[in-house]
Amino acid sequence: MRTPDGIRPRKKKTGIMLLGLLLLVAGIVLAACGIMGKSQTDYYARKTKLPAGEWIDYATGKTPAPELGEEDYKGRNLTASGRSKQTVLEQLEKVTQFDKVIMPMWIPFVILGAAMLVLGAFLLIRNDVWPMVTVLAIIFYLVFLIYPLYMLLRQALLNSEGQLSFEVYEKIFSKAYYSNAIWHSLLISAVVTLISVLIATPMAYIMSTMKIRGAGVLRILILVSSMSAPFIGAYAWIQLCGRNGVLTNLLAQIGINIGDIYGFKGCVIVMSFQLYSLVFMFISGAFKSMDNSLIEASESLGCAGIRKIFKVVLPLMLPTLLAGALLVFMRAFADYGTPMLIGENYITLPVLVYKEFFSELGGSENLAAAISVIAILITTGVFLLQKYIANRKVFSINALHPVEAKKAHGVKNILAHVYCYVMVGIAIMPQCLVIFNSFRNTSGRMFAEGFSLKSYAEAFNTVSNSIWMTYLMSSISIVCIVIIACMIAYLVVRRRNVFNASVDVMSMFPETVAGSILGIALLTAFNKRPLLLSGGMFIMILSYTIRRLPYTVRSSAAILRNISPSIEEAAVSLGTGSAKTFFRITTPMMMPGVISGAILSWIMIITELSTSIILYNPSTKTMTLEIYSQVIRGNDGVASAISAILTFSTVIALALFFKLSGKKEISM
Amino acid sequence: MSVAIHFDHVVKKYGNNTIIPDLSLDVKEGEFFTLLGPSGCGKTTLLRMVAGFNTIEGGTISFDKQVINDIAPAKRNIGMVFQNYAVFPHMTVRQNVEFGLKNRKLPKDEINTRVNEILETVKITEYANRLPERLSGGQQQRVALARAIVIRPNLLLMDEPLSNLDAKLRIEMRNAIKTIQNEVGITTIYVTHDQEEAMAVSDRIAVMNSGVIQHVSTPKSIYQRPSNLFVANFIGHSNTLNAKADGQKGTLTFENGYSMPYEYFASPDTRGDVKVSVRPEEFIIQAEGNPGVKAVVKSSIFLGLMTTYFVELFNGELVEITEKSSISSIIPNGTAISLGFEAEKINVFTVDGAKSLTKGVLDDAHT
């Protein structure tokens, strides 16, 4: 009988554990205060151009605050010494009670904090290393997720005087400009989700039940198309069907006007053809775990053809279908690049948030925050609804005889092939077009006759820093993600309790928050002293880590559930402690699966735009941002070359994924 | 160095759910001791309490004189063999077996000698450098056994180690386990729900039900003189019949009036209604008209060595009888027969089945 104790060792010494926990948390707080005090001192010292010690004397009142006397004025202007006294006075105004205590005391604070931290950690780890991991995980999420979201909520509810106010909401819902954006986003997401399901479901069914020539290649192409940077599709479609597009011009010559692709239409086309691949992968996976005997049983009971699909196949796939549809909805809802490029006046929520947040002309951070909160409510609602429906319709199928692809004949066969080829063709078109363009000869910003590597040369010359930064930041993020995800997965699977359940929920929450909104939350929380983190690599890596953790935690947890706890118990009974067991036994067994999951996350990171565009500064510009700004500037050659580099990276990473995981396709 | 294990009023609870209410038990040094019971009876829970993977909510468990309640699992010096082998899949056979010794920071030479020795003992030397995925279930279980024994534990725990193996391999492995345990002489606690397996390997068996120990004794004694009706039914197969006992006269009288002499009552004061437990092989089939319990053969199965008859008694109850197959023909269905009993072998219990009234019950359980 498997007992729910897991490998938790013996009696818990609650008292000592609590003491350790208290010391650990207090230590972290004290040390953080000390470091903040130091950074405050440095900040004021820099402002007042005083040595740190002297400034502290002023701040604590040891040296009385300077007074501006007659001699500080020469004529009616301040003298140099008068100006510096003035600055000191200005800065003294800003000093808070907290500053006064902490600034002179930062060294003892840091030392005491560190000592308490070490002692607390020791007490916690003594029996078992995991309670401390729980504490650290909770602190991590409280500081870097809950606090930013709280700040965002605060900004969304308070007016500039700091009072509770719903004025912004009145503005949002009364002005069409704002309320339309919400409506547009919902409409686009819903339509894109529907079209994606309509394209992908038949395709997955065809490719799982019929032999299609080159099915392997098709699957890889679908994968690549789903992994591309979100707005490359928009960019390619504009090149093809935009006002000056290749296809538009070609058709105009023979007298056909295809109209324009901008606005709602464009967003839906671009997103549908990029995102249907997600639904396709989900449903293909479901066919893999479907038992063919069920389909055969249905046929033998007289329910065949279309009826069989609607009565037997679809109901069994519904949970998977919903999961795929949810992902598409979330992606479409959060997409910033596509509507920005091809939406033109058709403004969606992420675009509006960005514009309000950064606009120098009458934008309002309160408004941006309020819209963000509305967006979070919508996505969370959709997420919960999907969970609720899917949980009620889950079946477990024992797939002894998986569905096999059979050769079809005649018209059916031809139609099936045409359908698959055309759909995959359209989906992969943007990638092909971009790669093709990247090799075209250029003169200035325009494409010229013939082919050359000029675009690549220019890309490496002008934006090599972005290329380097993209790989650097994504790689650091992936390392963080893998480490944190393995530990959280362990807590969630092996040590179920209230605290770890809350870690689970917090780690999954970013999934329902659009990238740009998380970016704004982080920026709101960390753009002021003393918690100034924005504008550097740290906050970019942080945002990538938080955003990609849900996927990696979930896949790691799935792997861990397949590893029998008795393997860890065997190690413990042979004399290893809990930490060593994790690193020597559990981690090596999880690694192959976790690494292949991490590769997928890495691809997502290098192709991500919506968070980066909010958090970057010139030194942390990524490739997607670079493509975006080159596109805006009309520098198509360089944009194509960087896009192509991104696509090549994706393909290489995918090849690595297949090699490591030994799989032939990706199941979501 | 082997230890004796002493369970003193041990309690196991999950929240308000008591799994083991109050359990006391002694396991002798060097003994092969089996916890046997239906699934959910608490035997694995108890084993994991000894290993340190489950908490102990009350009472104490001690090795020799030392209470181990508060010692970390890693420090208890226990070897454990798991149902699913739990062989580390990313390590070779040798690395698996070395693992515990390396944790104990022994010198390299000694590790090598001990590993080679144990690989020899469990007969897997030739696979030393293979990864577990290239071993059969039986071989993996040998690795798990070697890994558990090589650290020279005070105590070896085995949690249904054979239940994942196929029938033939199971018999081969249980003989191997018994032989190896004899050789090494470690105190062993073995958990199983398979009574045949338990009888084959154990020095003594504790039969458990609902967290309570029903009977502790040698396999022979448990089979032949079970302490209560649950044990009689759980170990082997038993048919239960109603009867009236008279300890003074030394008779058992069945419902149809058939009365037989029975001189094995534990006390001459035994009187009144009792349950009689009769194993299939303890019936004597006689022709109709002989004194005995009247019955009719409903069907039969020929199993080679034995033939099993399904028989309906006069009162409609069904019983199972086995007889050594004879060369003459099988009794045809529908034949009326009269059943006698091998008086020395059958057991008599109180009406509620809680206590044996037969003499010769040996039970080491603390009451």
C-alpha cells in the first residue's frame, strides 16, 4: 500500500523548524534592508556630491542642516557653495524615517541579516532541505510576482492623490477608443481560436488516420511555423499582400484588386495561420493516446463516417481540444507585434496598454494599469472556464492499439493531400519568404536584383550586440528556469502541503497574464528607488524566467510523477540525505525530459517580443526587438536577415530537442 | 550485525484515520519474519515506519535496546528492497551496488571486495557493467537485493519484492532470497499478501488484519492451528460449518444431527454453538448412507495431482473439497454423498470466529 507520507522523514520538530523559518525570513529582510540602506546612501551621496559619511551625518541630524545665509548669494544668484547647500536641503526633504535608521546602520544590518539567514537555513535544512526551498520559492514569488501585480492593482485603483477612484474605469467604458480595444481583442482572440480549431482538427484527423506523403516533413514545418516570432507572420503577409506587396502588385497587373489586408482581417489571417499549429499538436497528441479499438467498436456498432467522428472521436478529444484552444486564445489575446504591424487603426488591448503606458502625449499610467487589470480578469476567467469544462470531460483511455494511418484511395486521398499541403504551405510561407528575402541583394533600404549576403553582413555589423544579448539572456534564463522548475516540481509532486500548493498556484499564474502586462507590472514595481531593478539585464531575465516557468514546472512535474518515490527511498535508506538524494538520484533521472522541455522554452524566449519591448533598454535589445524596429524603419533586408537567423536558431534547437528526447514530434 | 526488533504499542494515524491502533511485536535476531495480510491491512505502513519513511504517532520501535523513532532513515542502517525494485536507472549494476558503501565513505579496496562478493552471492557478476534497463525483472530484483545487503544492514526490509515477477520467476527468486538470507543471517522483515510465498520463506509469520496482529507463529502452526477464523480463512482455503460442541463428552454435532467424537478441545468447558473450519483436504468423502453430513456433488475440476469437488450440503451451503486424484473415475455430478472429517486436523472456533477452541494453538502475539 502506498502511503501518502512520501519520503518525509520521521517526526517533525515543529518548534525548531518554525524558529529556523523565522530566522531565515527575518535574516533576508534585515539583509535586504541593509543593502537598500547602502544603495540609498550612495544615491544621496551622488546627488549631493558629498562623501557618504558626511551625508549620513546630515541625514541623522548629527550635523545640523545647512542654512542659506547672506554670503551664499552673490547678487541675486546662488554661489557654488550656496547651490550645494541648496541640494543638500532638497535631498534632506526626501529622507524618510526608514532612511534615517538604516543608512548609518547598513553594515550591522547586513551582517546580522546574513548571520540569521545562515542560522535559519541551517536549522531548516538540518532534517530536510525542502522546507527551506518552499520558503525561498514563496519569497521569490511574493517579491517578483505578487508584489508587482499588487502595485499594478494599486495603480489601477488609486488616482494621483492616492485615493480609491474608479474614474479611469468610467473613462475606459465611456470612450469608444478604449472600450473598443477590449472588444477588438476579445473578437480577434475568439475568431482566431475558432478558425484555428476548424483548420487544425480536420488536419490532425487526416494525418493521424490517413497516410500522407511527406507527413514527417509536414509535421516539422508546422512546428517551425508555430515557433516563429509572433509578428514575423504579420511582416511577411504585409510583404506579400500589403499595399506594396508582391502578390498585390502581381494581381494588380492582371487587374485583380484583392483589397487590403490591414486591420481585423489581417490580424485574424496572420494569427490563425500561425497558431492553428498549436491545436494541431494537441490533437495529434490526443490521437496518439486514443485507442483504435474504440473507433472500430463504434463502426461495428453501426456508427461510422462523420457520425462516428462527432459521436465518438470528438467527445473523447474535447479536453485536449479545449486545452489547445485555450492556448491559442491566450496567445492571440496577448499578441502585441501582430496587431501593431498589421492592425493599423484596429487597436487591441496589448497595443493600447503599451501606448498608454509609454505615450509622452497624455498617456496615463493609471489607465494602462486599469486596462491591464481588466485584461488579467478576462484571461483568468477564460482560463478557469476552460479548466472547469475540461475537468468534467476527462476520460482515461488505455491505448493498447493506437490509431494507425491507413492509405486512402481516389478523390478522398487527393483531397486529403491538397488540404494538408495547402494549410501547411500557408503557415510556413512567412518563414520561407523571410529567408528568401534575407538572401536578396539590397541597395540602401530597397531590395535590388540578384542575391547576396549583404543583409547578413549589415546585420552582423550593426546589431551584433542584440544577437549576442539574445543568446546570453535566453541562456541565463534557461539555466534559472531549469533549476527553479525542478525544485518547484519536486515540492509540488513529492511534498504536497498547503504552502507548496500555494507555490504551485503562484508558479502557474503568469500563464494567464499577457506578457506585456507582466512587463508593465514589473516595471511599475521596480522602477523606483530603493527597489530599482528596471533597465538592466536582471529584469529581462526575471521576466523570461517567470513567464516560462509554468510550462517547465508542469512538464517537470509530469516527469517526476513517472519516477517512483521508492527510488528516492532506496537512496535514503542507503544513507543519503534529502539534498544529496535530489541531486544525485532524482535530478539525473529527470534531466533528459527537463532539458528537452527547456529547449522549447528557450525557443519561446528568443522569439518573444511583448515583455521585452516594455522592459528593454538600448543595451539589452534582443533580436526580436531589433527585427521590429528595422521593420518599422523599413529596413527589410536587415529585418529579414535577423529573422532568418532566429529561424535557423529555432530549427537547430528543434533538431537538438528531437535528438535529446528521442521523440518524433512534440506533444503539448 | 543483526538486531532484534521490538515494537511497543505502536500507533499509526493519518489525520483522524487510525491505520494501526496499538501494535506490539517482537522479531528475533537473525529471523526471517513475514508480515502477511490482505491489501490495506497496514503491513506496508508498518514496514515503512520501521524504515523511517512513515511517521510514528505513538509507541516505540527499537532495535535491540535502542529506540529508533527519532533517527533519520538515512542513519538507521537498514537495507530495503522495494516492490518495483527501485534500481537507479542511470547507474550500472556495479554503481547501484556501490552506492550505499560510497555514502559510508569506505576505502576503495574494501568497496570493491564487498561488491564483488555480493555480486557473486546473488549471481549477477556477469551483468556488473550493464545498465538496469538491459536486465530482466528477476535480475533487477537481484541487484536491489545485493544493494540492500552489501551495506551490512542491521535489518533487511522487503516490501512485496516478488509481486512484479511472473509466477515461475517468483518461485525461483523466493528460493534465492531464502537461501541468501540464510547465508547472510540478517534479521529480515518481509511483507507480502501471498500466503504461499510467506510460508515458503518465513521462519515466523505475523498475520495482520485492519492494523491488528491476528496470529504470530511458524508457518506450520499458523496453517494447522490458526488462532481465529480470519487466519483460518486467509491462510489456505477453509470451509466454515456450524456445529454444537460438548467439551465434556468430547463431541461435535452438526446441524443435520451427525455427531462425531472430537478430543481436541482446549478446555472441557466448551459448550454450545461453534464454527468449525474445515480445509478442502480435511473432508472424507463416503458413499451415501454412511454416518456423516449429507451432500450432493455439483461439479468437479481435475487438476492432475488433486481433484476439486464443489459440493452442496443438505442445508444449501456450498463447500469445496479436494482429494488426491485416483485412477478410478471422478465422482459424477449429482451423486449424493456423506461427508466425514479428519478430526485431528479440523479447527473449532467461537461463533464470532474471534478465538480458537482447539488445543495446540501457538501464538506469540502480545495480547
